[in-house]
Amino acid sequence: METDQLIRTLAADNAHQARPVGLVLALALLAAAPASVAIFFVGLGVRPDVMTAMRNPFFDLKFAVTLALAIPAIAISLHLSRPEASLNGWRWLLLIPAGLLAAGLSGEMMMPQRLPMMTRLIGNNSWVCLVAIPLMSLPLLAAALIGLRHGAPTRPAVAGAIAGLLSAGLAATLYAAHCADDSPLFVATWYTIATALVAAIGALAGSKVLRF
């Protein structure tokens, strides 16, 4: 290769800059969101009494918890996309939804209850919750992994698990609009199990997809 051609090639390579991981992740999630929304409206739909339910603070708490999981998980995912990044100083963000749930459970225990604890725990939609949240999470999880591949995560399984948490958090936010079980006890049990399942899928997928 001639010297001039080599210089032009090196200059072109230097001018090329990869898209920021945050931008790619955002675009990927936006592209995948319609698939999750379509699954929601085709299979579930918004609960018919949603306007009345909005007066119930426990209904609103579901959205606070799911978004408090999804938003920090996005931030942690972007952090883990950097080489040698760790969860030190970041894992506490995942305690925010747990703290909100704990506050909700405490508030529910202090209120007179019309339904027994086991009825509130099992609810009417436990199996629907366990199926719907992971199902709606899958397009978002695939998008999140695609976005994170543009980074350089050195802990692919951990990054995949956090991608699972962000996907489950977003999917659970959708599902909360359908779920007629507003008890924090139900949310703490079944939403958590569904989220853990997606995180496990994310860890398994991430260990393969995000390895470089």
C-alpha cells in the first residue's frame, strides 16, 4: 500500500466514530416497543375500570415501582457497557423499587382489609402476570442486548441480567394498566417472580450475546 493511500485510510478510520451506546440502546428500545405494546393490546388491554382505579394509591404504586426498576436499570446497563465497569456504587439503585414496595406493604398492613391475606397474595391474575410480563419483555430484552453489544461489557452475564430487569420493568409498567390486583402483596410476589425470570433469561442470553 502506498504511503498516501495508507494515510487516507488511517484518517478515514479515525474520522469514523461508533454511535454512543446510549443512543443505540434508546433507538433499539423504541423500535421494539411497538411489539410489546401490540402484545399488550391484543392479549390484554387496559382494565375497564382504569379511571376509578386511578383514585386508588395502590394502583398508582404499581407504576411507581415498575418505573423505579426500569429507569435505574437503564442507567446501570449503560454503566456496565463500559470496559471493567462494576456494580459497586450502582447496585443501591435497585433497592429503590424494593423500598417503594416495602412502604406499600406497610401502608396496606395498617389499613382495614376486606380480603384475607392469602386472597390478596394470590389475586385473580397471578398466572397471567407470570406469562404476560416475560412475554412482553422479550422484544425489549432483545433490543437491549442489541444496544449493549455496541459497548464493551466485561461482565456479559451481569449486563444481560440488568438488561432483563430494565425489560421486565418496562413490560410490567404496561401490564400494570391491565392488572386488577392492586395489592402491594400481589405486586411484591408475582411481579417479582416474573421479573426474576426475565433477569435469568437476560443473564443467560447476555453471557453469549455480549461476550466479545
